[in-house]
Amino acid sequence: MALPKKLKNFVLFHAGTSFLGEIPEVVPPKLSRKTEDYRAGGMGGAVKLDQGLEAMEMEWTAAGYLRGVFAQFGVLKHDGVQLRFAGALEAGDSDTVTPVEIVVRGRHTEIDFGTAKAGDNTEIKVKTAISYYRLTLNGEVLIEIDLVNMIENVGGVDRMAAVKSALGV
């Protein structure tokens, strides 16, 4: 029997700058397929046809005002902001730490300043629209998605290779 690996700690990097101790919460991007129901004569029911990936977004909370984030708001390039989430996973039945890393590129689409109240924590919530995503676990790239360049590598297999070949790109 094995115990699950728990996230022991993490740090978020924004454009290469460490926000160590300044980010209490990160909501990693949700990976979701866009599908369409299809049923035709002779079928016993509908099947979901794959239409590609849904839009990706990363949400995170900063424990205060971060000048670098404000400077990146409204960046024109779809991948103008890079975020890197570096975490340490550890199970209760082992003394090894497994690194997990999520690298995304995109642009900040929302900065929510919440409420201002004297004596309370000052938190801002940031939403970042994602055009590039890479998940690495213990040094192995498990998933890499680059929407603009039609790259979708999962488990070392480029799922877009046949489509790119058919298009001549």
C-alpha cells in the first residue's frame, strides 16, 4: 500500500521573478476537451466527438500588490507573460520529495483587488489566459500544449502530428 503524495510547498515565478512567500494560493489550469454530441441512424446512442481543447486559464492569489503583475496587465502578445509553478510533493511513507512544475505562457485578463479594509490582509486575485502549458513531474514532461503552434504532446506522443502532416505544416 502506498500513501498519496501531498503538495508540501510551492513557489510561483512571474516573468522569472520569484514570488516566494507572496502567493498563498494557485489554481492550476484545468485541462478540458471540447466535445460535441453526435448520433446518426443505426447508432444506439450519442458519442462525444472531440473538437480540440477548451480555453485554459490559471488563477492565483497574491498577498499584496505586486508591481510586476500590474506592469504586465494588458500585454499585447498572447504569450507575453510566463508563470512557473514549482512544487514539492511528498508522501507519508517515503522520505523522497518529487518535484512538480507547471509552466504557462499567456496574458493577465483580470486583476481583482477585492475589498480594502484596514488591518486585513491585502489580497489580489489574478486570472491569466493560457496559450502554452507544460506539466513536468520528477523531471519528465507529461503534457505539453502550445495552442498557437498546434502542439499537443501527451506522454511523449504528439497527438497533432497527423493533422499537421495533412496540412503540410
